[in-house]
Amino acid sequence: MGLEQGLYCVGCCWVLMGLLFVGGVMNLMWIAAITAFILVEINAPFGVQAGRFSGLMLIICGALVIGLS
């Protein structure tokens, strides 16, 4: 049961886990920023649009990083 729950957690949250490893697991500012964004995305009436906008911005930033390297 623990393995099943662990795989479920990794499956749905692997991007957030990756962001924490990149930004630093113990960096409280990074964790607070992610938490604030998730809070807005879940509770605000414009949360769906905020999620789509941030996804688009991350895709653009990723393309720029790949293009500039």
C-alpha cells in the first residue's frame, strides 16, 4: 500500500518535486513562492487561466534556454 501511494504521489507531483530540487529543498522563499502560486491557482476565480498562462511561460522559457545553449 505504501508503494502504491508513493508512486501515485510521484506521478502527480513530479514537476513540483523537480522544482524543489532545482530551487533548493531548504530554500524557504522558493517553497513559499510555489505554495502561493498553487494557492492562487486553486482558490482564485481566474486560477485556471493563471495555470495555463504559467504553463505557457514555462514552455517559452524552456524553449529560450534550449535555443540559447
